[in-house]
Amino acid sequence: MIVTIDMGELYFIGMGLSRSLMTNIAQDIIRRADVVIYDTYTSLSCDISPDYIRSLASGRVIEANRDLLENRSSEVIGMAKDKAVAIATVGDPMIATTHVSMAIEARKAGVKVLVVPGVSVHCYLISKSMLSSYKFGKSVTVVYPNYGLIDTAPYSVIKSNRSLGMHTVLYLDIKDGKFMTPNEAVSLLFKMEDMKKESVIKEDDIIVVGSRLGCEDEDIVSLSLGEAKKYDFGKPPHILIFPSNLHYMEADALKWMTTK
């Protein structure tokens, strides 16, 4: 695929999870765009950084926080009216991000939009876990408590998916630059169980944890929630799968491919 870089166009670039997974198209657009806006808050890569993007780009590189891309998106769209602007996101630009609304706003404003997909952590983990892709239900994020209040949405989603025989992908929160650990997520799930008391979260439930996926030191393990409380999962980022009922082939895959 050959991409023409034009002024008045907004490019949503998926950089993949690491340099080795970044596509040639993504690199080409980053090199040729007038402005590259690096999404700093959606996720973290082991070797893709603003400095690395600066080494590729010929234009200006802006490090963007959530405020710019969500609350001040009109500034980005205004910039794209007479420049080639690329928003570069670790993973995929439209999976588990808030960029869809900006793409719609841009089109309404007469700005052309091109989405360049990247290898997402969602698809990567499902593939590495070897669980059936047909058996995944709604995904949900485990978030840090806000003013002491715990958001129990993950509990409800796990319960609903499990009733349908579906697995659940759990994203982990990023707050003020701090990445939630799997241990913190598990602790919050048990607190949700204490609040709800519906026997959704149990000590012997198995979870799959992916750590630093796409990197040389990536790790994928399956273990019980009880074991996960004190397990050292290493550096972030992390992502979890809460499996439902397992087909015998899925059970074998977890046993032989991901067990710690």
C-alpha cells in the first residue's frame, strides 16, 4: 500500500507494541508528516518513545496528554486543515482509545482522515494465550478508586461474560503516569467481591497475565487469583484475561504454553 501524504489530512497511526512490530506504512507517514502528535497516555512501549519518533520524523513532534487529544481536539483538527498531521499511538489507534470521536469531528470539519492499524495489545494477547477468539465478550478497564469509590464495572462485565461462556479482557488503568499492576487489579477485584458477594471472584479462578507484550522480555503466565496476589509480574505495561469455561483445547494451551 502506497500512501500519499497530503496537507489537510489527519492520520491516525498505530505504531504497534514495539519497534519490531511497527509497519512500514506507519514509519513512512511519521517520517513525512508535517506534525506528529505522540499519544503519551494510551499505553506504554518498551522501545517506542517520543525520542525514537523524533529520530524518524522530519516534522515537529508534539507529546500529547489526554487533555489535548480529548478536550482540545479542535486544536489538532484546526492544525490538520493546512498540514499533514499524524497522531501516533502505541498499539492500534482505534482499539481501546478515545480517538474515534476526533476522527468524526475531523471529517465533519472537512479534513480527510486515514487510519493505519497497528498490532494491538488486545489481539496480541488473545493470539499468545491461544484461547479461542470466538469466545471473547465485552472488554473492561479496572480503574483506580476515585475519592475512595471503587468502580465495580469489571465485576459486572466478568459476571455477564461468564454467564454467556465468554472470556473477558481486562485493561489496567493509567493514572497520573502510574500504571496499575496486576496485583493491584486483583486486589480491587476481591474488594468488588466483598461489596457484591455474588461469588464471581474466587481464589482459585484462573487468570492470564501478559507483561510487556511485543518486547524481548515479554511474559505471559496463567495462575490463580490467589497466587496472583503476591506474584512479581515485572515492569509495565500489563493486561489480563479472565477466562470463562474452557474448551479442553484451551485448557491444554494454558497448561502447556502459559503456566508459570
